[in-house]
Amino acid sequence: MKRVRQRVVVENEAPQTSQKSKKQKTCLYGSVFGESDLHASMDWGSLPHHVILRIFQFLPLVDRARASSVCRRWNEIFHIPDLWRRFEFELSQPATSYLKSTHPDLIQQIIKRHADHLQYVSFKVDSSTESAEAACNILSQLVNCSIKTLGLISTAKPSFMNVAKAHFASALTVVFVNSKSLSSIKIDDTPLDDPSLKVLVANNSDTLKLLKMSSCPYVSPAGILCVADQCHGLKELALNYYILSDELLLALSSEKHVDLEHLRIDVVSENPGQVEFHTIKKQSWDALVKHSPKVNIVMYFFLYEEEFDAFFREETPVTHLYFGRAVSKAMLGRIGMNCPRLIELVVCANGLQPLDDELIRIAERCKNLTAMGLGECEVTCRGFIEFVKMCGGRLTQLSIMEEVLIPDSDYSLDRLHLEVSKHLGRMWFPDMMPTW
């Protein structure tokens, strides 16, 4: 009997627990929707309008499209303009890409019903020419748009560069002419040309604030100068060094211009010794900094050692420097002498000569330096500690591979991290090379 009674007790307790759980859930639902809305909330089609809209905003596009088939009301909310202000077209070839592609039927539906709602638009394409051409075809249809932000993003090269220049320019011109309120454009690695820039300026000169157009070989210094002369609201600009000129810097420094906040310059060479780089005059740099004293000047270098001759022979107001290939001791010495505004320095590789003197000179002269990264280089432990001591607690980021540091008679690696931590005012360890 006891066993039976125990079993009965257990069976009787289960419904009580379930009732308690239901009561707790009722309280939770009641706190979200209010008691009066509780019963209505059990019917998905009767959820408050703002709740459904919020759910749709968090859903991926495919799930949002599926959710729109729940009922007529959800389908109506699916087409509310607020949901279509920001959209990313994903275009890829299933056989060669891991990306999920936006369904063609949905693309046509968006163009038909929501072209005039789109404001923040980007195209993400894989490396295939077919995907880039599909993006151009969509751009050509956006004739009733008021786009503010446009981004063309290639997950791998060459993509847009394989599209016929005339086709690309024609598609882009449709957006430039019809939007008339473009404020942000990112079109790196594309066949953009000077005539296209002139159309952009003619229709969006009062609104353009950000332009990123690195690796656009058909744009000339005259083309970008046209942008600088007319778009007086530019705050951010990214371009290749070959189209940087004294005239461009002086144009950005005129009284008509707002203060430039960010200038990114990519210095790239694919064939060692075949490219000669021009020199920018110190007066032109000085004019820019005088006009925009807080401007960040960021330079990415992908050069071979023999190609650095034109750089940093005079004072240069660069703030962020990134070297993707080996850079010589002599070049690092010039940086220490001629880059007083330097904030961040990252050196991918140098060689087998210790950089003690160069780092100490950088610490002495670059009083704003707060971030340092060293890859395949060599520094003695004594020299590294001296560098850190001179920089002090202002080094908020310090990333050094353990293999970079050479133990000496005064400091072992175990002692080094304690000394460095003391001068930084926080615990610090060198980075370790992964073993997997």
C-alpha cells in the first residue's frame, strides 16, 4: 500500500507543478502585453502591430519572408516601408560559393514595391563575374530610389573588376542621378571612372560625406580632385596613393570645406621595382592639418623594401601606420624622426636585425603613440623594456609575439612580463604563436 500511495502522491504532484508553471508564464505574458492583451496574444495574428514589426526587424530575410505567410496581417506588415529602408542584396553562385543568395523573386518584389523606400543599401557578392553583373542589373533598376548609403562588397577578388566598365558605369550612374541624397559610398575594387564621379558630384555634392574608393584603377587624380573641389561636406575619404596629390590636399584644406575627419591611403605595389611613387610636399600636408587639426591620416603599406624611398623623408602628419610586408630599419628610423602625430604602428615583418634604437626613437618623438604591434621582427628584452618605460601607461594596446623578444643577460622572458606590466600599470604578457 505504501508503494501505491507514494505513486499516487507523485502523480498528484505533477499537475500541481504544471499549474504553477502555467501561472508563472501567465504572469510573464501579462507583464509584457498587459492583462487585457493576454488572450489576444495567444492568437499570433492578433499580436500588437509594433510587436510584429519588432519581430520582423530581428529576423533574417528568409525567415521574415516565411513569416509573412502566417496570415494576411503579417503579410501587410512585411511590406511596411520601415522594414525596407536597410537592405543587403546577397548575390552568389551556389556551385562555387558558401554565401546564401537573395532569391530572384524576392529581388523583383523589392524593386517593384520598395525601390522608393530603400535608403541604406549594400551588395555582397562572391568572386564570380555573374554575381557582380547581377548586382549591376539590380542597380540599373533603382530608378525610383532615394538611397543615402551604398556599398559594393566583394568577398573575394576580382568580382566587379571583371564586369565591363561601360556596364558598371551605366548601372552606377542610375543611382547617382536618381538618389540625389547620397551621403556614404563604399565602392572599393571596382571599375569606377572619372565620368561616373562627375555624375556623382553633379547630383550629390551637397550631401556626400564619406567616399571609399580604394583600388579603382580608372579614377585619375583629376577625377578625385573634382570630388574635392565640389563636395565641401566630405568627412571621410579612402583612396589609393597614386591618386593622392598636392592639389587634392590643398582642395580639402580650403575654407569652403568642413574639417576632414578621416583620410585613408592605401600604398600598394604588386610588382617589385616597377612602380615609382611620387612625393607629397610638406606644405600640402601642413595645410590639411592646419585646416583639420584632428584629422586621422591612416596609411596602409604593401610595398617591397626597395620601394619606400619616396616616403617619410620630411615630416608627415600620419596618425596610423600599418606595414603588411617587411619594412627596413632605415624606414622605421625615418618614422621615428618625421611622424610626430603617430598614434598607432603595426609592423608585420622586418628581418633579423634588432629594432631597439628605432623603437626608442619612436617612443621619444611620437608622444601620441598609444598602440603598437610587432610581427616577424626582433627586439632585445632590454630594448623593449626601455621602449615601454618611455611610453608608460599611454600604451593602451601592445601586441608583441613572444618570438620577437630576444632574452639578454639582464632580462629573461619570465622577468620581462613583470617589468612591462609594472610600467604599463596592468598585467601584460606577450602573444603566443598557436600550436595547432
